[in-house]
Amino acid sequence: MRAITLRNLPPEIEKLIEEEAAESGLSLNRTVIRLLEKSAGPRTGKQRKSVYRDLDHLAGSWSDEQRAEFDRALAEQRRIDPELWE
């Protein structure tokens, strides 16, 4: 993959990229790629394929207790009440 050098990047854009990287916990390089993907997006033929990474920071962030609590709540929501179907 080729490296690209950006010259004369406006300071306000640099600051926004740095803030985005800090908020998302990603490197500056990955943040710039992510922003470019979001803006230009990979294309398949003439149709643009969307790449969503807005929930990446949540992956693997729950503790075992939080996961178990979520699973219990979900199981309760999926329970069928037979009295409602009489």
C-alpha cells in the first residue's frame, strides 16, 4: 500500500483529526483512513459501499457481569407469556 503525505494541513483540521483520534482511541493514521472511508467510501461498481465503524469502541468493553446482566434482560424480553396468546 502506498503512503500519502499531506502538506499544508490547516491547523484546525489537524486539531479535529487529533481530537477524533483521542475520542475513538485510534491512531492518527487509522483515524484519517476512517474519515476518508466515511467521506469517499469504498465503491463497488457505481454503488458506494458504506463502512460503519461508529460502534467499534464498544466492542469488548463490557465486563462479564455486564454481559450476563444484558443476557438475562434479553432472555426476559424474549419470554413468551402464554396468557397473552389464549
